[in-house]
Amino acid sequence: MSPNQKKALALVIAALVSAIVGLVASICLDNMVEAATGWACLALGGGVFLAVFLASVAVIGLFEFSDSRPRQGQPNPPGAPVV
């Protein structure tokens, strides 16, 4: 995989995990607070999603993604010995 594909995959996984954590936080607020409105649950879930996703992006940005594809050398010129 190319480095860009690896980073994109890591960001997609971070977005999915962040969405799940935000949803869980929203459901927890709805169950714990009886006077919680729908907007409050939505705001908390969105805030948690944003916080977790931005933290994930910061951590992912610290890593150097390398290319795992085999390097292709230059073809041998005609008449050169093959090693």
C-alpha cells in the first residue's frame, strides 16, 4: 500500500471509532439525565466526536507512513549482464 492509502485508512478508522464514541456519549447522557433534551444529546455527541477525531488526527499525524510496495529498479540496458 502506498503511504497515502495507509494514512487514509487510518483516518477512516479514526472517524468510525470517533462516531461510535460520540454516539455512546450521547446515549449515556440521554439515560443519565432525565431533563436532557435532544439538542443537548446531539451537542454532546458532536463535541465528543470532534474531540476524539481531532486527537486521533493529531496522533496519526505524528507517524511517518512508509511505502510497503516493492521497489522496482531500472531495467538493465541491452547487453548488460544479468546479476
